Amino acid sequence: MARLVGTYECEWKKTIEDPEQLKRFRHFINSDATDDNVVFVSERQQIRPALESEKSLIATSA
């Protein structure tokens, strides 16, 4: 168990810290375009994906 705990690596943290691996996480692999369907809202000083009901409110206020 000690060996397992000692060799543990968080895969997400490792990916976030590696710019080459981070490049793989885009909406479209062959384009720098963003996905207009993905909308974020601020909650507790962080962003989160908007709920469907929030998306319609954002669209009507824009």
C-alpha cells in the first residue's frame, strides 16, 4: 500500500501542467474555433457550464 501511495500521480494535474497534452483538450481538434453551445456563468467566483435555462436568459439579454 505504501508503494502505491508513494507512486500516485493525479492524471488531471499532470495533464494541466503539460502544455503539449493540454493542447489536446479543445472543442475541435482541427480548429481554434470555440463551441457557441458552451456557455459559462460565474458562481462563487468560479465559472461553471450554464444550465439550459440560464443559456436562454443569457441569449435574450445579449
